[in-house]
Amino acid sequence: ALSETRKLTAEQHVAASRHGIGTLHSYGVTAFQDAGVSADILGALKSLDDAGELHAWVVSSLLINDPIFGFDPIGAPLLEVAGQYRSEHHRPDFVKIFLDGVPPTRTAAFLEPYLPDAAHGACHHGATTMPGDELTGWLRTAAAAGLSAKVHCTGDASVRATLDAVEKIRAEGFSDARFQVAHGQFVH
């Protein structure tokens, strides 16, 4: 049933994007970053700009992994086609990596364990969605392609893993890419 709700036409994606951007405009917002887009949304933004109807500056983030939305394509296949959606007002200049979850569901990655509970026991720290070498690899791939990165980190272990990966990327000489820690509620 959920998959059926995702079968919007290209015109419906354009209409939804137009409506959402119109709502932002009604509050005076003229620029925004979409933190995780599908190819359908990329297409809608390009269509709006090609028609002269995109009156906002938009930066979008291409999903590297997707534990939430169920978008396809993600990762390398999405990076390969992203350039065709670039337009005057739309820049698909970021990648988005979900590195952990959220503290209330004990899916955020922490250095110290959560308080014990019946479901997770006494030594549960949460976990990152990928090992550090894989994260560094994706950040390197993004930087080499001229892209920046937004990394979802709510726990201090995921923040630290991101900072460690960024340090490696900077040491390799990638100085133009920008790296954002999205959320970062816990930094240690």
C-alpha cells in the first residue's frame, strides 16, 4: 500500500513542488536546501525552472543511502544522473548520508551506552549505518565530483566518525567541498 502512494506522475511532482515552494514564498523564504531528494523531485525542480516557474534558489542533497524514504535510485546511480537536473536556480550540489538514527528509538550512535532497557540490554550504543572507511569513501567520491555533503548525525559517535572522515578527506587535498553535520544534538 505504501508503495502505491509513491507512484505520482511527473506532473504531480511538479505540482507538489510548486505548491511547497509557494508556501515557502508566502513566509518570505526565497532559498532553501532540500536535505534528501528523489530523481522525481530533481525532475520537478528542473521542469519548474525550465518553464520559468522556479522563483527560489534551491540546493538539493542526493541520497547516498536511504533508510527512510524508499527512493530509487540512490548512491552512485543517482550521482551519475544528477548533473542533468542542474539549472539556473537549482543546484544538486550536496550528497546526503544517514549515518545514524535518533536517540528516542536508540538508533543514534553513541560513545557511551544508553541506559539499560529490556529491548537493548546494558551495553547498547546504537550503531552507524556504515563503517568509517565506507563513509570516507563516499565523502571522497562526493568531493572528487565537486559535491559537498550533509551527514545525518544525532549521536556523538556518528559526529566523531564524520569529523574523522572529513579530516582524512581534507588531508587528501580536497579543500573546496563543504561538510555539514545535520542535527548534531550530541557532540563530545
